[in-house]
Amino acid sequence: MEFKHVSVLLNETIDSLNIKEDGIYVDCTLGGAGHSSEIIKRLSDKGRLIGIDQDEDALSAAKEKLKNYKNVTFVHDNFYNIENILENLGIDKVDGIIADLGVSSYQLDEKDRGFSYMNDAPLDMRMDRRIEFSAYNVVNEYSFEELYKVIREYGEENFAKRIAQFIVEQRSEKPIETTGELTEVIKRAIPAKFRREGPHPSKRTFQAIRIEVNGELRILNKAIEDGVSKLKSGGRMSIITFHSLEDRIVKNKFRELESPCDCPKDFPICVCGKESMVKVISRKPIEPSKEEVEENPRSRSAKLRVAEKK
């Protein structure tokens, strides 16, 4: 199956990076190399692109797409490790960093990966298939309290308690092994009236389990901090999110790095000595145009936030 992923907010993201032709740029979520192929076109032979992805299928597709470019380094890793990755490559500072936190169309559509509630497949959802822990472990081994917390916090699901309860009851008879089985359990847990309105009844729970399996929110704060520490002065970090939890983390972390002072409000001057590291470029997130949403409905929830290193 071809690795397909339509790059969201493509022009806006590329513009936000203020690309210098001799610069070094990091794509933390290489995917199908949609954003990267536009970055590399703007670089001279002295420029360099580092493409990171934890999904081997994504890396293979990106290598094929960028095979005519010599100044690309491919890294099979999680961008959580960006500091180590750059140090291992002997790179002290970079000019720009991009991360697109969406799941690719390929991952959603390749049913064997178990990301989608639209296909029946083994419960998997691992971005990095070298890791043994999968959606099966979350669904069948987490306690009721742990399941409830994951579905409530990461899925922002109003019926999280009922869904967790129904999962625990169902798996007491036999393990829940496929996405189809899980979807049926979720449908039974959500009252019919609410199933008829709004998004697919499984959408929020599947999102929550995927986030838990891949540690998506846990890694974000550290990845932003470490990434900013590796930016040159004037370098930009551009992050695309697809749901409110991620967007909130990015917004708050950028704000904290811009105004890190934690002195009591009544202190006349700052004594903590914490200095501002970035300037937030996008006070409000940049969102896709109406035209883009019509062409690619999956872009609807995308938000781009940008910060510049001081």
C-alpha cells in the first residue's frame, strides 16, 4: 500500500519557518515527506535536512520521495529524543524545527495497523512497531480506573465511565482482540440518542487509546523544551496539532518559554533569573482555509503554532 498523507497547512508551515537556504532543518515527524520535500527544495547544497520518524513505513516512503537529494539524513527514532539525535549527528544548533502531530492517512487507512474504527483489525495502534506495548494491552490489562482516566482525559469523552465499565465487563468473558470488537463495545456503552449525533461513537475512545499507546502527550513538553534549546537565535519551531489537548500543551509551553518568570506577583522586580527563550509568533493558532478543509476534511481540526528562539 502506498504511503499517503496529505500535508496539512503546507504553505503556512513552510512560510512560518523563514527558511534560509544554507540552514539546517529538522522534520520531527517525517511521514510521507510532504513538508520535508518543500523544505529541501528551498535549501542549497550547503543546507541540510534531518528527517525523524518512528514508523519504518513512513521512513521508507520518505527515502523514496527524497532519493534525489543528497543533503538529507533519515533517523528511525522518536522526536522525544531530538537532543540526543542532534548530538549524535554532531549538530550543535539548527535553524528550524517542524512537527506535524497528526496520524497519517496511510496509518489510518492501512487496516492492519489498527488505528481506525472503520476497519476490523488486531488492536495495535503502535507508531513504532519495535515496541511490544499496544492497544491490546491498554484495552485488556488496564484497570477500570486507568481505562476511565485515559478515555476521559485523552479522549475528552463524556461517556468515559460507561465505556470503561463495558470494556471491563466484556473482557471478563474473553479478551477484546480487534478494533471491530472494541467498536461494538463502545456502541453498546453510548446511549442511542448520542450515537446518532456528532462524530462516530468510537472516535474519542480510539484517539485516547492511541495517545496512551504512543505516549503522545507525555513526550510533547520535553520535546518542545529540548528542541528549543537546539535552535539558533532567530530559529523557528512550528508545530501542527489536531486536537485540543495537544494544542493546549503547545500553547502553554510556548507561553512558559516566553515568560518563564515565576516570582510572586507582588515582587517589584524579577529575582528568579529565568530568561525568556522564545518569542511567540502566532498568538492565535493558524488554521486551514475553507478551501483546504473542503479538499481535505481531515485538516478541519488542525492548528499551527509558531515560536522563534531569542
